[in-house]
Amino acid sequence: MATKTPRPPDDSTDAVRAAARDLLPSRFPRQAHAELPVHVSPALAVRHLGLDAVLDGAGLDSATLVGWRHVVRLGDEPVALGDVDDSGGGAQVRQLNYGPYVGSVAKAAERSVRAVEKHGGGVSLLQIPALYVLALWHDRGDDGTVTVLDPAPAPFEPGVAYDADEFVALLREAARAVGPDGSALPEPQDDEKEPPPRARAR
């Protein structure tokens, strides 16, 4: 049985759009001067799978929902990712991220729409920070697929749609190589992430 697809906060898209309008002009002054429109994609659920769970033999259904991610575009160009949670009772923008996954998440978001229209099921972003893995999980129950996004660590090939069971086997292989202490996914550099104005004011 496929994992139940969650609903993002109703105000998630609006919250990311407001943060983008505040933050992007200073980051992309040329595009702002051209008055390119800000577009925010529908939210993708973000699920987290810890290294300990992988080493203990957990499957993808053990991944926990940790928030939602939107692709932000200036005109047609993807420029940022907006991360949202609703732990405070409404959409809270944690940050806009300008790091290396912007392009690959934008492509994954487009693929996710087509995949669900064609095959049904639900789509989430799956993150395994200790293994440097971010992937698009198309959950169709027994025949789901997982596509690791670029940049991807060995033994994964970016852009390849692995059967869920094959992906989990590779994940366990990588987890055993890293060991229980693991290594943390490096935080984006200071110039790659930016909190929304309210967060910066605290």
C-alpha cells in the first residue's frame, strides 16, 4: 500500500511567494530590475530517513514527514527552493535555499506531476542527510521508484529511476560503508541560504 500523501498548509505557496518577493531582489538585482514575475511551484512533501533507521533495516515507509519544498522561479528560471513547515500552526518559511539542488529539484517537480498523472500514487522528496542523498520517491506501493537527484554520491547514479527495493539495498550498502556515526550533510554555505525576514529579525 502506498504511503498516504499529505496535504501542505493552505498558505504554503503564498508564504514562500511573500518571502521570495522580499529576498530575491537583493540576490538577483538584474532580474529584479527587469521585473520578472515570481513563480512558486506546488509543494513537494519532504521525508527524512535517518542513518540509524537504514542500518536497522527500515524501509522507505519509515521515512518521516519533515516539511514541504517549493521551487521558486524568476520568470522561467529556477533560482531557489523554499522550505516550509507548519509546526507553529500555519506555513512557516524556514529558508530560501540557493544551493546545488535547485535545478534538479525543479526538474523532479515537473517529472512528479507527469508521473502521478500517468501512474497514480504519490510523490515526495526523500532525504538521507548522513549519506548526502536527496531523491524523488514515486510511491506506488509495491512497485514504487526512487530517482536520486544530482549531485549524487556513489553508488547511486543521478537521474536513474531505481526500483524501491533496489534503492533500499544500495542505501544499506552505503550506510554500512559510512557506519553508525555517519557524516552530516554539509549545510549550504552562508551565501546559499537565507531565512525569511521575520526569522532574520529575531
